[in-house]
Amino acid sequence: MKEYKVAIDFQTVSEYTPTKFDSAEDKAKFVAHFKRFVSKGMKETMFPKWFYTQLSMTFGHIAHYNKAGFYEEWFSSPERKRDFIQTTLNYYPIGDPACTYSDAERNIVEWLRRELA
């Protein structure tokens, strides 16, 4: 399967702190893709492995047995999609941004609040 390309605004890269394993660009790419994924209806075609891997390690999620299981759990129906959004909105990002994606999580939660206002 072809990996989904994500365009990021490089002005926003400075909003993120790199970690030992990921760059600020990686965080910006994740945030940009999350926003696009949600805005476009959380389609399975927009759920590449790299995105599943990172998403399963943010917002208090746990990795499922595989990408398909995670998608089934959170995005397979309108009700599950609503649950995903609610779970994300209820999450309080914690941790040092130099060690976690807490800065990216904070950006996403703030974006969702603005979008749903």
C-alpha cells in the first residue's frame, strides 16, 4: 500500500520540541495528518501504518493487535468516530515535550475544541 503524503506548514514546526526519536517535523507531520484525517471523515484510505503507529502511542491509546483492529475499534461507525473525538477531547496531555508528543496532543485538542465550537 502506498504511504499517504502529508503536507506540513513548516512555520508550525517551530511549535514542537524534538524528542530523542522524533524530530519537530515528525510531530508537525502527525498533527497535520491528524487534522486532515478527521476533517475528511476518518477514511481508512487515509490511515497509513506510520499514522496508526503514532496515534496508538498518543492520547492514552494502547496499540491494538494490528492497524486493522485499531481502525475497527475507533473508526468503523459514526458512533465509534464520535467516541474517538470525545476521548481525544477529554485527554489531558502530560509529559515533557522533549520526551513525548504532549505538545502535538495539546495542539490537536485545542484545534478540535475550536472546530467543534
